[in-house]
Amino acid sequence: MRIALAQIDTVVGDIAGNQKRVLAALAEACSQKADLVLFPELALTGYPPEDLLLRPGFLKAAERSLEKIARQVRGCVALIGTPHFDSDLYNACAVCAEREIKGYYRKRYLPNYGVFDEDRYFASARDLFLLELGGVKVGITICEDMWQPGPPATDLAIAGAELIVNISASPFHVGRELLREEMFRTRARDMISFVAFCNLVGGQDELVFDGHSVVIDDEGEVIARAAGFEEELLVVEIDPTDVIARRLSDVRKRALARERDVPEIAPLVLTAPKRRLRARTAPAHVTPFADDLEQMRRALTLGLGDYMRKNGFGEIVIGVSGGIDSALTAALAVETMGADHVHCVSMPSRFSSPETREDARRLAEGLGTEFREIEIEPMLREFENALAPAFSGRESDLTEENVQARVRGVLLMALSNKFGWLLVATGNKSELSVGYATLYGDMAGGFALLKDVFKTDVFRLARYLNEQAGRELIPATTIARPPSAELRDNQLDEDSLPPYAELDRVLEAYIEEDRSRDELLRDGFDADVVERAISMIDRAEYKRRQAPPGVKLRPKAFGRDRRTPITSGWRD
Amino acid sequence: MRIALAQIDTVVGDIAGNQKRVLAALAEACSQKADLVLFPELALTGYPPEDLLLRPGFLKAAERSLEKIARQVRGCVALIGTPHFDSDLYNACAVCAEREIKGYYRKRYLPNYGVFDEDRYFASARDLFLLELGGVKVGITICEDMWQPGPPATDLAIAGAELIVNISASPFHVGRELLREEMFRTRARDMISFVAFCNLVGGQDELVFDGHSVVIDDEGEVIARAAGFEEELLVVEIDPTDVIARRLSDVRKRALARERDVPEIAPLVLTAPKRRLRARTAPAHVTPFADDLEQMRRALTLGLGDYMRKNGFGEIVIGVSGGIDSALTAALAVETMGADHVHCVSMPSRFSSPETREDARRLAEGLGTEFREIEIEPMLREFENALAPAFSGRESDLTEENVQARVRGVLLMALSNKFGWLLVATGNKSELSVGYATLYGDMAGGFALLKDVFKTDVFRLARYLNEQAGRELIPATTIARPPSAELRDNQLDEDSLPPYAELDRVLEAYIEEDRSRDELLRDGFDADVVERAISMIDRAEYKRRQAPPGVKLRPKAFGRDRRTPITSGWRD
């Protein structure tokens, strides 16, 4: 039996466009003589459609689109993720064959943690859907269904499924692709069943779906894996006939069957088309996983690129300071859009050193982008004059530093507004965690590319990009110089913050692992670093609430993933 | 039996502070000889604690606090809302008496719609908790439990409860207090049971809890109602002995009992203390509901005041333009904090008319606040110069208007930073809906007071405040003048937007009622207004995502209440 996994990049809400993407992949799969074609979870609406799912007109449009697609399905079976309303709303997998919708499997386990809110939209069902295609029994699951070690997957296996398919929209964070595939391999071994996992790929606001669709045999071996971070139609010939033999000699499933009261499932029987000549598929390929840094690079460029494309932006503007954050942002932007579509703007003040000014220029030259320098002193002077009566007798403090950052924000937004360029903010996760960033200043923008990248990873990524390029995309002097916001004389980040190497470890433990202050101290972190970090993190929530979206890369990103009250008396 | 409803204003996360609030109300209830004292849902942690609930240290702190409180409970029974971990996490009501925790009722129905995310945090239980206090059977429910017409409340009634208590954190929107109380009255009649609803009061980020705690007799009559929008200890003597008589002659509950297989519930029997002399309570009072405008006024001032107090702000700064939005914001700010704590700043440009400049000044004089005028021309000139090389050959457009708004934003934020004043943004819901506001400009601030107030309601509220004050708090000329952003010559809002009276009706239907474009046209709205409004609303999502929090006043507010993707191909 030949299966095709259509790892496509959908657009949330763009039902007409997603229909085209589905039909194109379907035609290609047919031309490769696939018997079964899988599409990702909610392929018709994109994922996550959020409160669009509360609009009846939206659901009707998805339904009409599915009917149109079904009429094009012949000579194979297509499994297509779609919302399905029938007395209540379900996250469903439509089974299309012979030019019609044969039925729906409705998702049982609805994730409502982390970035997920599926209980907000969907009812949960108790379906078991078994398909018999050319004599092979295929069980259907949707995403979270398979993250549970038991039913529906185990019940499907007990009922005879030799292949369990899982259509998913499984978002990325660094390392997740390995955990996920390990889980699927264990499931395949537990159930003595082939597993085919078809994942979404692409960026949607803060989320990136990494693809990495995979087909695993009943011994847990990966027989085919699609690339990460790009579209692919993965076509593979599988032969699940050994499954029955292996199940006869492995009694675990039989033991499980005694425990469970699995209802009789009448499979939907569909004939696989008889083919005179089976077209050849390319031998199944297993695209290797890239390492962490490469995955981060690809997730960032996919997330940014899809945000641009799906929102109709063609060009990017970035304020470059000569520092490493803006340099990395610019290098990734160029990789995403090409140098002709990136505009670098340096906005030096009296506090900018000749070295950083020069590095900003060298960066743009090295990347081949447009470069523009705008001195901010004239604006600063006028703000100082205008505020002098109010500020008389007051010492200079963070206020004056913030004015500098905000003058830059106004200039960049003016360029963005005038030319329709997307302003990409350059702050990293370490800064955003402790509030070491100016609201409406360096935080301004439509997208905050490095929002979920710790400062120590900014350095790692910068070195990595240079290595890969074989040249100094990012000037070595930029990487070597101690970080500074250059908002006053001789300022260094480490005057205000603990060293990043220490800080980032505390941030990771406190933000992503929910370790309490006491636990952090017990873990042996420096008490002063812990106290300062925690108090800064909690106080900065109001700023994060007004930050632009950025790519989630870590197990817990700010935003929908970590929902913290602004008003809070809790001190950890 | 005497019951006390402690309608208190808690602070999310401030467990130590909430403990003090609970103990103070408990002492007062004891001094008034209450037999039963009710506290709101999650009174110990505040509501909603959001992801603080994922921190084990936070849960432990709440548990320790509850134990301390329980040791102070004697001579009465206290029902206290708290998270409770026992194998899994529950939203619970702790029953405290005789200096100990006697047990927990665990919430059955967890709301996970609108502004609620309770499935994210809590497990749902199937408890039925019946208390027998001095011979009176009391059934316990938590918030959403009673919004379901069936169990647990009906099961409790079948099991003999003569009083059903409901501890709640029920957020406000205009008109909700009536709907809610009507629901409770119907429940009381359906169950032939007294109902006591103890609600939270106070502001928490975007939510306002309105109080309006109420005690209803078994015929559905309100016998006591606490004030809205302020703390109150409502003490009332009730006599549920007629309940049994009425149930004998009303067979509905008996019929229901036949349908239900209600488990035997052994009530927790507690003796009501014998009192030599029962202290008198004041006769039960029924505080009348205020009308819509008064409720909006009180919700706005409570929401703003609590945001200030709970986040440690003492002073407010507002940019006043001479227009009605900033005038209403300033008037409400003065009502909240007093004129001495409000700073009005007028920032005229070449486009500001002498009339609006004068109105800005008159407003501040009338309110008695500090007033400062800062001309923005010098900054504008320098921005124009700095951007001239980039903009050469380009027509003036929205960019130049945005620069003006952003220069004002920089000035206001500088004052905010220097003096620790909270910048309150002045935009209304109509503007925010259609994106008629400048990100980092007039949208800048820590709180956006009128974020959920339609422009037509801004006018109504302004007139109402003047009527109530018996003088022109808000200059009549400000109210009479056609709205203008004054960002170019002779500009009127209606040049860019449909008339507000029409626009607001479309916004209400599209945003709050999820009517589709086709439905709106069928409803008879002007096609041009509908098309323009919808396309503007959908395009402005990225701006709203970066807006400050503001008080939810309407059935569906932007933010957690309406979760819309930024990247979306859906066109209604």
C-alpha cells in the first residue's frame, strides 16, 4: 500500500487558499499512485484558527470547501483535517473517497494546556474510526489522541488496525522533534502497528510547525521522514502484512484486550484501486534531523518568512546598533527575504561609540542590504528642551535613556509606515524577561524575531551563521564586544544585569520550569542573581503584554504559553 | 440562621494580604454573630490567578494560609474559596469550623469560554457537599456550577438542601448583574431553596468583578443585596423552615428526583452555637441596581483605581487634546484618584485649533488638576528633517500624522518614567476596533481606560458625568464639536470613518455577536459601512495585540475575551 503525507503550509482563515493547497497535493499524490493521502489537522482552516471557530459563517465556508475537495477525490482515500459541526463542533478528520465524504473521525483528546485552547472550541468525542483499504486496516487519530498511551490508538490496534495514522498540528520548540518521534516509535512498538504522522509545517503568529512528518514500521523503525521547516509530499510504500504475524507472537496486545472492553468496530471498507502498472516511488528517504542551532535558524526564518508572506509584507526594516542582537536579526532577515528586501538603519547618538557605528555599517555592507544612518541628536535635543521645565532639578535617569530608544522607535515606525516595511524588533528573551528593553522604543515593531532566544543563544547563533557562511556575516568585533545598550556613557549590560551566562540559566529554570526561589537557591544558583532576576521578571509583565509577537522556540514562551497576571502580589 | 456574605476585594497572588482581608471580614462577621460566613471563589489567591496556579510554591502558600485562617474560625462556619491539591488540582471551597478544615467541596463545572480558562488549571470533580448547620441543610456550589440548570444544585436540593450557597468570581459587563440575578431567582424557585450568592468585587487587569452579592428566598424574592463595585459585609437573618412545607406542595422536585439517581449524601453536621442573646442585625437591605451609565462609571473607576492601587501607582498622567475621549478619561481619573493626583498635558501642534487648545485648558481647570502645555512643533520639525532624505519625493500621508501622535507618546512616557505616573491612554473601543489610533502614539500607556467603551457611549457618559456633577466637568464645547484627531488641516473622524452612530451598531453586531457580513447586510445595515468596518477591524488586530489593558465593560471585549489570529486569511 502506498501512502502520501502532505506536509503543507496552510494559512489560518484562508479557506480558499488552503483548498488550493490541498487539491494541488492531492493531484500530485494521485499522480504518484498513492492509495491513502494524509493532510494535517485542521488543514482547511489552518491551525490554530482561534475565535474564528466561533463564527458560524467560517464553519460553513470550511464545510463547503470540504465538499468541493471531496468531489475531486477518486482512486485514493484522502484524510483531511477540518472543523465539523454536527449538533456540536468537533475537531475532525474527514474521510474522502469515491468523490464523496465517507465519514468523520472526531478527535477525542483536546489539548488545553501550554499554547493550546481546544476545550474553548471543541466537544470531545468517543469515536473509533477504522478504515479497511485494500485489505489493510487503518485506524485514524488526531494529534493529542496519540500523546495518550491508551485509547483511541490502543483500541484501534486491538480492533485490528495495522496502520495508525495521526494527522497533526504539532508546534515546534527546540528538541521537541526528537521527543515526539520517540513517542511515536514507542507507540508503534506498543501497538505492533505502523504509524504515519502527518504534521503541519509553517509559521502562524508566534507558533512554528516544524513538519518532520514520519512513517514508522511496527518494530518502531523510521522508514521515511519528511524534511523539517518546509513543505513536502512524502510518498512511501508500506507493507503491513507482517503485523498480524508479529501480533501472534507478542501477547501484550492480547493481554491489553482482556482489560479493555473495546466495542465492535465495523470498519469502513474501501477497495484500493487495481493498478495495471504501479508507478514507482522514489525509495523511502529519511531526512536526518538537523542539530539544535540549525533548527533554531530554520524555525526563525520560517516563522518570520511566513509572517511576512501571509500578512502581505515584502520588505523589512531593522534598527541596527552595531550590537549582536540587531546584527543577528538582520542576518536572519536577509536569509529570509534576500538582501534587497531588508533595510538597515543606524541611529547613533552621542553615546554611540565609533566602533559600534562602524560595525553597524560593516554589517549592512557584509549582508548587502540598504544602509541608512540617521543621527538622533537633533530630536533628542528638542525633547530635552521640551521636557526641561517639567524635569528641572531632577537628575538624569532611565527616562532620558528611554527617550533615546523611543526616538529611534518613532523613526523606524515612520519608515515602516511610509514604505510598508515590516519593522522587526531585535530584543532577545533575556532582555524581555527582565524588562531590559524600552516599551515603544527598541520593543517597537510588528514582529520580534528573537523574542524567545536567550542572549547566550544569540551568541551561539551568530557564531553559527558565520561558520556556515564561511565569512563574517556578523562582524567578529560585534560578537566580541561586551553587550551595551549605549544609552549613557560607558554603559554595559552587566552594570544592570547579572552576567548573561548566569542569568540565562536562572531564567530558564524560573520561567520555563516554574522553579520557585527556594528551589533555585537549593539548586545552587547564586542568591543575588536569583533575587534580582525574579524581581525583575515579575515587574516586567506589563511590558511583555505590549510586545510584538515572535517565534516560539523554547518549551515555554511568553504569551499564550505563559499566562501571567500583570497585577500580582505574588513574590516567589 | 444568620449568614454573612463577605464581598471582598482581593489581590491576585497576594496570599498574605488576602488572608488579612479574610480574617478581618471573619472577625466582623463573628462580632455580628453570623452562623455561616461566605467568601468569594479563590478568595485566597484572587481571581483569576492564571499561570500562578502552575507553580507548586504558590499552591503550597495558599494551603498554609488556609490552615492559618481555619485556626481562627470558631463559633461559625466559614466557606472559603481556595485552590486545593489532592492528587490533582481543584477549584475548591474549604469548609472551616471549630478551628479546623472540615472538608472541601470541589467545583464541578469549569468555565473555559469567554474570559475563562479553568480547564487549563483544574480537574473537575463530581462532589456533592451538604452541610447541616443547626438543623438547616446547606448545599455548596462554586460559580459556574449554578449556571447549569441541573446538578450539582438540583441534586443538593433533592438531598434536602434548604439553602444553596454559591461562592463566585463573576466578572462584570453592562447588564450582566440583572441576567445573573434573574438566573439565581429562577434557580431558587426551581429548587424551592434559599440561595446565597457571594461574589468577588474589584478590578484585576482587564476584569472588574461587580459584587452585587445577593440572598434570595425560596420563592425567588431578593431579601438582601450588597452594593455593586465596593466591598461589603452583607449580614442577613434567614429562616428556611418554610422550605420543607413548600416542597410538600410543589411536586416538581419530587418528579425530578425520580429521574435522577442522586447518591446518598451524608451531610457534615455542625452545631450552630447556642447564643444567649442574639445580636441584632440591621434589617436586611436590598441595595438597588444602578442604571447602565452609573454602572459603567463605577466599573471604570473601580477598574482603574484597583489597577493603580494593586500595582503601586499613586498618580496619573493623561494627554488631553480638547477632545471628548481624553476629557472623559481625565474626569474619570479625577473621580478615581482625586484632582491632586492627576496630571493633564496638552501637546498642541500646528493642526490644533485655538478652540481645542482652550478646551484642554478649561477641562484641567474645571477638574482642578495640574495642567501643562508642551508644543510639539520643535520635535516634529526635527523628525521631518531627519526623515527628509528618506521621504524625498513622497507625498505626506498617514506617516506624518503618526509621527505627531508618537511624539506625544514619547513626551507622556517621559513624564511617566520620570515621576512614576501611570500613563492612561484615552482611545475608545470604536477607534480600537477599526484601528483608528496610533500604535506607540495615542495607544501608549499602562492602562487604556475607555478600551471597551464605544464612542457613542463616550458621549453618553460625558453628558452623564456633567449632569451628575451639575456643572461642566467636561466642557460643553468639547461634547458639541465633531470628533477630530487634529493630525492634519480640517480633519474630521468622519472623513475616514462612518458616522459613529452607525459604526458602533455594526461593531457591536460584528465583534460582540459574531454576525457575518452577509447577516449584517440582511439585518439592513448600510453595505458601505459594513464593508469598511469589517475590513478595518480585521486589519487592526496587530495593533490591538500591543494595546494596554483596559476595563472590560461589554459582553465581548478585545483580548482574552476575543482571541483572534493576527495572521488570518479569513474575510467575512
